Amino acid sequence: MSNPIQINVPDIGNFKDVAIIDILVAPGDSVTRDTPLITIESDKAAMDIPCPRAGTIEKLLVKLGDKVSEGSPMLMLSVAEQDTSGQVTAAPPAPASPPAASPAGASTATPSGAGDLHAEVLVLGAGPGGYTAAFRAADLGKQVVLVERYPTLGGVCLNVGCIPSKALLHVAKVITEAEEMAAHGVSFGKPKVDIDTLRHWKTNEVVAKLTGGLMQLAKQRKVTVVHGLARFTGPHSLEVAGPEGSKTVTFDHAIIAAGSQAIKLPFQPDDERVMDSTGALALADVPKRLLVIGGGIIGLEMGTVYDALGSRVTVVERGPQLITGCDPDLVKPLHKRMEKRFEKILLNTGVSAMEARKDGIHVGFQIGDKTETEVFDRVLVAIGRRPNGKAIQAEAAGVAVNDQGFIPVDRQMRTNVPHIFAIGDIVGQPMLAHKAVHEGKVAAEVIAGHKVEFQALAIPSVAYTDPEVAWVGMTETEAKAQGIAIEKGAFPWVASGRALSIARTEGMTKLILDKDTGRVIGAGLVGTNAGELLAEAVLAIEMGATAEDIGLTIHAHPTLSETLCFAAEMAEGTITDLLPPKKRH
């Protein structure tokens, strides 16, 4: 071995100061190329950073909880003498733009050999992005084949994600609101929860109606649907292993919308009491004690549901706050409310061990230098999601897949193979359904010959907790880290007539403004229906609106939506419902 070289963090997308939630190697370890080194976590996903070459770990340059960005030093690695080059960035992803030519030997011509089925446009994955792409392509006159692993359309989001979770969150809201009305003189008594009826409503009356509606839309558009697990076998072919055997689908163009899957802890036992979000949404029972590992959006939403249904919930998070990536002042009201309802919230705490025993799941916590063990009836592992780029063998089609499993694309959603496109979770952060929908439309329209590209200025994020937390665009934390000059207008809901009338005054609305132009470049809300209220701020960013534009727009009174107007007036110094922080006019 030679003198050690420095290994740096690779390109991780549009993310800076991302927290390290796990270190997977130690000094003295021998590693091969692609051995995972560390795990980092953004607001809604985690990813492993692999080693770019074989060698021996000499020294770690990071510790748990550190924030890293592209180029941050991770460790020193001894490699073979002939393989020394000073500094190396771990696992650099393939360039996203402009797309490179197809690799040598990968034909870009439509195959002449017959498959079982041929498509002008093949869409792999029928989640929100995939079915949107398929339907848009069909509306534009293309003959479309849509391949989906689940027996129904809608993907993770409609079947075991966004939609069923929101149904259960509505139930949780009804229960907690009824409980809290007792303080205002109206008591309903303890609710009786029929778990079987609740599960039936969620599955058969919410999810089934939506997925069934999608199947009807596919038939009306003459989209051919094929069910089964798919993998690429060439630049113009896909093999689908379904309930009736395997089929080969050939295609002129393809849109990959294969999504992501939940990340598992390396030491978690294979036991039905240890769940991912899919298992939690199945609602098998209501455990007496539930541990949620991961203080991100998914974990907190499910914690909210189980708390309302009667579980004593503990949340453990490696980082210093819940919902990494969100401004602390937005998270604080949520944390304070959850602290009162949940059994425990453990920050700066790791999970070091997990063992399934007859009396429950025994979990070891690492808090600084101390180790503690507690027993839970069920454990939800919600530490993020990993893209499925490797699982579908996209490389067999010549498509570049980076070491994290993401597929780089350009602004037209085109991969390095010109006739193959990719959208949604599989192309990078943020892993959100509404981003995938817009990307799907772009990919379909480009294939149809339209001159379009993905140009979203802002992509909103929402935690459907109680209270909800929603934000978009530039955050205060990001502005400070990047040295961007901003002004802020913040309005506390304690001064909102509407918030007072519904007894929910813990909320807050703020606008982030470019200091020079006054334009809205970011916004954040915490409070009841924050996710619904955020839309005005998203539109303001897209339209280049200023605080003055929002302040001069008449909002209905009394509403929570007028808090956006009040926040603008706070920034402008024209507010009358509070004393203005400064006078500008």
C-alpha cells in the first residue's frame, strides 16, 4: 500500500450541508470498490456514499452528525502504489447534461426482431409520474405500454404511500381535535376505534377508488398495461416477469419511472414487528409502544397516526432537529406539540442494535458515550428511500446509473441514451410525487416533438403532521450558508383571528425575500393546513412576485391564507394588525 489519499463526497445533487446519519467503516477496515462508506440524509431520503476504489481505511475525517456537501473530505484511504492520485471524489455520477452518446455497441435503432409486445413509448412504473407520462404520451398520439409491478396502478404513492397515509392522518386529526375540544367545553368521550373497519375504508374506499379510476383512464386512452417486475435486456427491450410468465416488450422510446424503495438498517431483524412505511400503513394492529427510527417527514406522519390511535410513540433521530433541511423556527412548534403527545423524542441519538424477542423488539440507543436498551411492541424504520436504478438493470440498455442508484438526466429528462428518459425519485432529489408528475409531462412532450424542458423555479415540500409544516424555495438556513442577502417577513398566528377561532395559534407564516429586488424567493409555514396555504407562495416565486404584490392583494378575512398577506406587510413595514418591525413607507 502507498501513502493514503483523501476520499471526498461526490456530487449529491442540489443539496448542501447534508447530515451524516451513519458511518459504515472504521480505521483498519479493508474495502473494495463500491463498499458503502457513510450514509447521509436529506429531508426525505437517505443515501450511501460508496468507495471509489479498493484499499484500507487509514483515518476518518468525519463523525456522526457532521454536515457535508460535494467535495467535503470523508476519510484517508491507502491504495495500491500504482493507484495513487492525491485526492479522489467518491463515486462520481455520470454527467447529467448534455446527454452523452450511447455507449459503443448499444444500438439506437428500433429493433427488427419481434418481442411479445411493441410500444412507441414504453413507460416503466405507474406511480404519479409514470401514469402521467403514459397518459400524456397517449393524448399526444403515441402508442403506449405501461409496465407496473403492483396489481393496480398508482405506484407506491397511491397504493402504500401518500394517499393511504393522508387518509389515516385525517382520522388522527379528527380524534385529536375531538380530544382537545374538551378544554373549550365540548366533550365527546374516548373514541372507539374499529381497526378492521378503518383498514377497509382506507384500502377499499380511498385507495381502490383512485387506482380503479386510473385503470379506467388507461383503457379510455388505449394504454396497454402490463403487470410484473421488469428489467432492461437491451437499449430497445425490456423483460417483464409477471403472474402469467415472462414477456418481452420492445420500444422506440422509454420513460423510466421506477421510483425508490425504503432503506433498511443493516442489523434490523427479519420480523413482521419491524416495519417500513408500507407495513405501518397496513395497520395490522395498534401497538402499545411504537418506536419510529428517523425524524423525517414519513416517520413523523406515521408517528402522528399511531399516537392518535393510542400508541405510546418514541421518535429517535440522529441529527439535532426533526425534519432535516427545514428551518428550525418552522420545526419548533411541531416539536413542542409532539413532545406533549409522544412518549419521547430523542435527538442526537443513534440506534446501535435491534433484536427480536418474544416480549418485543429490543433496541439499543447510542446517546453520546452512553448505551441504553428499550423494548417496543413494533418498530418503524423510516430513515429514507433508495432509488431503483440498479434494480431494473438500466445499464443493460446503456443507461448511466450512479453509485447511489440515481439516473442522471438533462432538463428534458433525457438520459445519456437519447431515446430513453427518466423521471421521479430515480433521477434525484427531492423525491416527491408532484415533482415526478411535471417531469413526466416534460418527457412525454419531448418524445412527441415539443420543445419543452423542466424549468420549475420552486418545488414545495409538506409534512402532513399536526401541525403541518410546509416550505418552498430558499430557506433561511440555506441563505445564511450561501451568503445570500435576504429580508424576512414573519407573522405569528397568535395574532390571526382565524387561528384564534380554531384554537390553533402555534402557527407562523414567513416569506423570504431577495434583499435587492424584494421578490419572494422562499416561504415557510407551520400550522393547520399549511400545505394548502403554501400554493400562493409557490405561485409568487414562479411569477416573480414581490412582497408588495402579495401585500396589495386583497385576501378574504378571517382566513389563514391572509397570514401570507400579513407576512408580506411585516416585510414592507405596512402592517396594522401588529406593530411593524420597521417603517419603510
